[in-house]
Amino acid sequence: MVMTRRDFIKKTAALSAASFVGLNLPFAKHVDQAGATDADKWVRGSCRLCGLGCRVELGLKGGKPVAIRGVAKSRTNFGYLCMKGMLFYKVMEHPDRLKMPLYRESKKDAFREISWDEALDIAAKKFADAKKEFGGDSTAYYGSGQALTEETYLFQKVMRGGLQTNNVEGNPRLCMASAVGGYLTSFGADEPIGGYSNIEKSSCIFIIGSNMAEAHPVFFRRVMRRKMDNKDTVKVINADPRVSPTSRIADMHMQFRPGTDLAMLNAMAYVIIEEKLFDKKFISDYAVFKSGKNTVDMDTYFAELGDYTPEKAAVICGGNITGDMIRKAARWFAKSNGTVSCWCMGINQRKRGVWANNLINNLHILTGQLCKPGADSFSLTGQPNACGGVREGGGLCHILPGHRLVKKEKLRNQVESAWGIPAGRIPPKPGYHTMAMFKAVNEGKIKAIWINCTSPAQSLPNVDLYRKGMAREDVFMVCTDIFPTLTTELANLILPTAFHFEKTGVYGCTERRSQITPKCCDAPGEAHAEVWIVREWAKRLARELNDPVIEQCVAPFDGLEEGYDLPKAIWDEYTQKLTKGRDSDLTGATYGVLEQMHDGVQWPAATEEYALTGGTVIKFAREYDPMAESHAKDDKPFQFYGPAHPDKKLWIWSRPYKGADEEPDAEYPFYLSTGRIIDHWHTTSMTGRIPELLRANPYSFVEVNPRDAERMGIKPGDMVELESRRGRVEMPAKVVEGPIEGMVFAYWHDMHEDRMINKVVKDAFDPGSKEPEFKICAVKVRRLSGPKRLTPYVV
Amino acid sequence: MPIGGFVISVDPDIREEIVTMLSEMEGVEVHGSDAKGNIVAVIDTETSEVMDDLVHGLQKDPQILSVGLTYLNAEDEIEKIVSGELRPEIPFGRKKKNRP
Ligand code: SF4
């Protein structure tokens, strides 16, 4: 029987799925013989969307993307993808793509198309004028956890070494800064110790503040598989004020009032000590207890936990929490052969985000659930390159590439020397963190700002306040992006950029893994890779300011072709000169190595030979991490060589429970929390343009607990107003046993003015990490009307 | 006309029931399942929209634990988009005021 092309593709699809679960299908041989006629070339890279770093192969036909499949040999996803990961490539051919530079002198005018020469001249002149008149700190760069590492690295190099400002920030400040703060203060080193593969060896999985079923579906699949394949021996605990699709696989759902998890986590530590479930040897070998600035002993720490007996904590937590439940969770956690904690924005986006991170890390240190297969304290990342580009590449105001602190002169000098620029060129003072940066924009202190690949006009908390600054006529704003966004609407100059697979570069995902995505298609119109844009801008900037040091910042890259040679040279400089010997050592992860890997390389990986094995699966364990061996100060199996703890110990922190910055009261009686929905990503500038994703969730809605809904007379689909001290929105209600009573939960992706929830959210931030408390504020909830026909909206 | 390869995972105890349910759905072909509750299915629909509706219906079903994709071919659709025959339908007007 002759197989039609369509039959062939269907059988290929079936075989692809069957191969992942080890099923043999009868037509396997026949299809293999038919050959891969559905695409004439498959190119391996990473998914463009979330922080998991799933590996994909893009199928090209006649140079156009026509198909996509997961990479079965990749350790990040073993071939699985989620629906948005499958569809991201559809934005490549989208008619809305920006194709020409657009400019307007005044923000009141319409944009006009201009040439690249003119555009780069304008950008250079405006930044140069600001520096001449007001100093380097009147300029700023605000980047993204979606920019390639090469892009973030080059931008920050020109800003710091060229314009002499540390006003280098990025949207990861809004999502993972508290995890950074937590890792640094608990373990002395940023980023998780282990990786995804711990899930397959774990016996207890503690999920807190993460709806991974929707936000990280492919990782959730691994967790689900671990549980379903070991129903009786693996325990899953889900702790969250909201019951979500993630709860489906949980043995226990701990539902508490928003923000009270600090008390709950302290109570788990209390049980671990009271019932002697801690690992005495691990603690005495590797840990110390800290209370404020003091080092204390375990008795003092335990006495400070006295306010958090399980029974007392249960009263603070409310919801379904009981003392027995906390005891049970602590026992499962401590006694399992391997416990992995997973968390995300529910923990990080908090006024006490660093503390919440510390309290999770505490449980792992107390029980020794670290540095062994199946055990880890694992923060999930939202963006594909928040770890690689921004945390490691120097994309925040206080850090330089290679996990170096700006404030340390020796470390600044190392960077200056690597760049061949005069010592003292990088200013010693860290720049503005994100919220301070946009406050400075509001106040007119920043005169020229470059926003790359992100949309703060939608993603900042209390966003209306900060949109006023961005709209100021005396603030010159450049945006580099692939689509119009609410932020480009406030810009003077919009520069069109190449998208994923239209340029080459590296993303570093959640598990310290760097993976390359090569260019295989041309960008539309006159769009360029960001690295080309920065280099050409910097050359003009050097001329405007008559400053050879700026020229020097990009001189090593002059004349290189932008699709491959240029990013490769930037990656080489960054990895060979600035990560060598650091805890994030990527010296062995050359393009040559990364191109050979199905997935990528987990740092530290100091040699190519080692990098080719995939790198370091578990940091600090001598058995797995050569750097632990080379930094060994004694014969113990674990060596905590992180740069932030001079004593090379793990720190168990005494941290009291503190509520949210804004708790409900008589006037604003409900907690509001916000989050993601499956298939939409961030501000929907991409997923909102993929019709099948948009149609599934065309607008935000608010989840209301059925008992609250009944009290307020709210029926499913009714229009509901949410009002805070900052702003109001209206959106349809979904009446669901999701949020705890007294709390509503709204999806944050919607761009429509009436439904943009960040107008309502509070801009209070963590004093340590400076990450805003997106997850908790107080609102009034009011039924407006019955269901209303709504119009979806993207700019 | 996109075609996708899926692994749909359910509790093994209800695997047969879900296989029957899936087999009766238009556009879904079940190619096999295993004792762990993994069901291999191909979804073949007229448009990506229909496929996405179908997948969303599955994701919302509390009995279905995970819907994993392994392969998607949308060649026909993309050819039409590239040739201009099909413009991705975004059912709302975009802001024109600041555009050239
Ligand atoms: S889980 Fe994240 S990285 Fe993986 S396919 Fe989905 S969006 Fe992409």
C-alpha cells in the first residue's frame, strides 16, 4: 500500500511519541525507510520560552521553519515539549515583526522609518549628550533574561567600560533576584547545587510557590512520572495558598494564607530539631547557625524557633494547615532517601523573598539533603537565560561577569584588565536596581535608557506610576525588540532585532546548563542581531564622546560577521577571560563543544574534555565536581568553595515570620496574587500573536474561591472589579476551588488597559534582593455585571 | 493542517477508560499505551486552533496528569502563511496611531 505524505507525517508523529515511552509501533521500519521527507534540514537549539531550556530541533524546508520536535537525547527534556514550546517558532514568520528602525523626536509624534545609519547615529548622540551633560549615571540599560548571553555581556561591557555607569539591570530582578540572595546567603554561591536529574532519584518532592504544571510543564512531567512510577515510596508535598493543576499529583496540599509560609517553614525546622531528624554530622562538618550578624549554636537557633511550634504556626498559617500536617511534612522531608525542594515566583516575588529562600535552604542543610543524587534545594527559573546571561554574564547593577561584585576593587580590576581598559574605569558604586532605575526615570535623573527584549511598561509592579516616567519627553528611550509592545509605544527609537534561530548564541537554563542555538534562518526585513547593534552603536558613541576606551570595548569584535563569528568571539572573551577559575567556570564550554552536545554543559567545566561529558551535575561534591577537588581544604567529601562565604560553610539562618508589605484590612479585604497560565508567557507580545495560544486564553481572568463568590454573589463569567490603593482592573471571574478563601488570583499576561493586573500590584520590594512583591497585596473585590463580551488585545 | 505526536499520561488505573475516551474523539488516533499510564496519540486537525482547543480540553481534564508533545508538523499551514494565502487570524484591531 502506498503511504501518502500525510500518512507518513502522522506515522512519524506517532513514532516520535512512542519512542519516548519505549513503545514499538508496527510501522516503525516502514517509516524509517521512507526517510525524513517532512523537513529537509533539522537544526538543534533551545526552546525560546521558559527557563527549563528544553532542546528542540527546528525542521526547515526551503529555509523556512515547518516543523519542530524535541531532542530525545537532551538531558533537559528527553524530547518532550509543551504546547507553547512547540509553537514559538510561529512568531518568526509573523506579519507584525518589526523590520525597519522607527524613530520619532517627540513621543507625541508618529514613528517614521529611518535607516540604520541614521538610527545608530541618533542613539549614539543621545547617550553621548546625556553623558556629557549629566554624567554616565544619567544613562541606563535595562535588559532581559531572554537576551542571549553574548548580548547581555556586550551591552554591560559598553555601559560599564564605555559609558562608565553600573546602571545595568534586567527583568530577572523581577523574578529570581531573591533566589540569588537566598543561595548566596545560605550556600555562599549562586545557583542550584544540583539539577533536574535529581528528580528521578528523589523520594520526597517538596513543591512550594510553584505551579509547575503550567509554568514548567516539561519539568512537571518528570515530577509526575517519578510519583506515578513510585506511588507508594515517593511523596509529593505541594505547599501553596492556591490549589493548582500541580496539586493533582500531591500526597498532601498545604494551603496557607499568603505570606505565612515563613512560619510554616520555620515550624518544619522546629520539628526536625525537636524530633532529632537532623543530620548531626552534616551540620557539624559543613554548617553554622546565623542570627542577624551573629554566629550562634543550635540551641540558640532552636530557642528562636520557639514561636513556631507546629501548633503556633498552624494558627498563623490558617487554611487547612494543622500542627500534624506540618509534622508529617517535616518527617517526610527529613527521612526520605532524597528530598528535592522546588520553588519559583511564589517564594521569590516577595518582600521577604530572600528569607523565604533561606528557610527552604535551611531545611536541606539541617537534614543533609544536599550534594547527593536525589537531594537538592532547587529554584526554578522563569526565563530561558536569566541564569546564563544575567546572573552569570553581569546583567545586574551590582555584579560583573563571572559572579564578581562591582564593589570589590580587585574584581573590577580583573575585568578591566581582561577588557584591556584602564584600571579604575568601571565605577565602584553599583548602579540603580530595577525599581530604583525606573524611579530615577520618573524623576528625570535618567536621560537616556536602552530597553532590550522586555516590556517594563507592562511588567513592572504598580506599572502606571512608572509608565509616566517612560513617557517623559526628556527621557530618550531606545527599544530593541522583535514586535511592538506597550514599551515600544513609549519609545523614541525602536530597533528591530533578529529572533531565536535567526542569530547564534547561548542560553543558560535553570540547572547551570549552557546551550547553544545557531542561526539557521534570516531575520525579516532589516532586523539585526543585538550584538551587531551594540557594536555599531558603541563605535559611534566613541566618536561622539571622543573616547578611545569605548572603541576599545568593541575593538576585538570589529568587522566580524554578525550571524556566527561575532557572537562566537564575544562568547570566547567572556568564557576564556572572565569565567576562568570562577565558580561559574565555562572555559571548557566553547562553541565547538556546545555544538557537539545534544544539550549543553553544566558549569563549572574548566576543560573541553570535561565539558564534553556534560559538566558538573552536582556542585561542591568531590565525586562529581572537579572544582571541589581543586579547592579542597580538607579530606571531607563536600567542599563549599562559593565566593560569598569566607568560612566556606553553609549558613542556617534564623529568620522570623514577617507578613506581606500590604496585608488585607477592612477597606481592602482580599489578598491578591498573580501568576502565569499555561500557553501564555510574560506580557504576551509573542504568545498573544500565536492565534491558537491566544484563543485558548484570550484574556486574563480572576479566580475566586466558591465560598467567597457565593458571599459576593459572583457567578462564573461575571465581570469583577479588583481595586487596590494603586489602580483598578476588571476581568471575568472563574469560580474555582483554587485560591484559599479570602484570596483572589489573577493572570498577569493581558495587555489590555482594563485588565492589566500590574496596575493593581504593589511595588514594595525585598530589602536584600530588591525584588518586588508581585505575589501579595490587598484589594477590594466587587461584582460589576454578568458576563460581558471582551476583546482580546495585543499592541 | 497540523499533525502532532503526544504522550498523554494518566493514572494507570484509569488508562483503559481514557484510551477509550480519546479514541472516540475526532482527530485523535491512539497508537498504544503502556502499563505506567502513558498513552501515545496523534492529533491531526484542520487548523492549529482546533488542535489547541483539543489539547486544552485534555489539559483541563482532572484525570489527565500531563500532555507532553514530542513532534509537531505544521508545514501546510506555514506554507500558506508564507505565501500570503493564510494570515494568522488575530481577531482584534491593533493600535495604529504610532505606526508609520
Ligand atoms: S517547558 Fe519551557 S522550555 Fe520546555 S518547551 Fe515548554 S516553554 Fe519551552
